[in-house]
Amino acid sequence: KAGDYTITNCAYTGQMAVVGSNVGGIIGDVYTAQKLTIHGAKVAETAKISGTAAVGGIIGNTNNDNDITITNSANSAAVTGTGNNVGGIVGYNGKTALKIKDCVNNGVISGVNQVGGILAQNNHSDTSVISCTNNGAVSGAGTSSNIGGIVGYNGKASIEIQACTNNGSVSGTTAV
């Protein structure tokens, strides 16, 4: 249902293996929320998150005209995708005004293309990643491309990345 939603201080400790896309430790696909705020979400190291594409430690897919803010949240789980758009915090951001602030990824992140420690792929110009840290290894499989410690791939959009740190190893074939 369309509207404004807030998720505060939630945790995920389970294991999720999905044969499909739009998989997230807290939310798989944000579709109808007009405004969504996630604050203090924690995904445990014991959790495992896997799917095909648009897989994220906190949110898998944000591909609607939404306004999303994620603050003071952390992913410590391994996040794995057999396809594209795999991120420690968010897998894919399409048409959403997205702000990720004061977030940390500690989990190992692996996919094929567009793999990022914080955000895998961004295609919206009103996006910011501020004061975030990636501590997990980030890797792309096979002939992978667009692999980054903070952001894997920024499409036809401007993005603000400010005061972020990558401490994890980053590996792939091209555009690493």
C-alpha cells in the first residue's frame, strides 16, 4: 500500500536462498512505499543472503518512484548473486531517490556484474552515499565488470559519494 513507512532497529539472523531476483536481508523489493526510512537495521554475520539478481544486505531492489533513506544500518552477512546487481546494503537502485548514510558492510559480497560493497548499481540522479564503510571482500565471477568497494556501477545518473571508506579487497575482470 502506498504511503510513508519507517523501519527502526530491526534485525535479521536467518538464512535466505531464493531462486529469483529482488532479495534483501530486510526488504526484497520496495514497490509501493512513497517514502521509506530504515534506521538501525542489522543483518547478522550468521545470516546468508543469496539470489539471482538485485540482491542486497538490506534491500534488494528499489525500482519505483520512491524516496528511500537508510541510516546507521549494517550488513555482516555474506551476500551472493548468481547474476548482476549484488550489494552489501542495496543491490539495485532504478527510479528511486536514495540516501545511504552512516552504513557499514562487513560481509563478503559476490556476483557477476555490477557488484558493490555498499551499492551495486545506481540509475537515479538523486542518490547519495555518505559516511559509509565497506570492510568485506567484493568480487565478480567469470568475465565480470563494474566491481567496486563502495559502488559497483553508476549508470546515466549523477551520484554523491562523500566521506566513504573501502577496506575490503575488490576483484573482477574489467572496470574494477
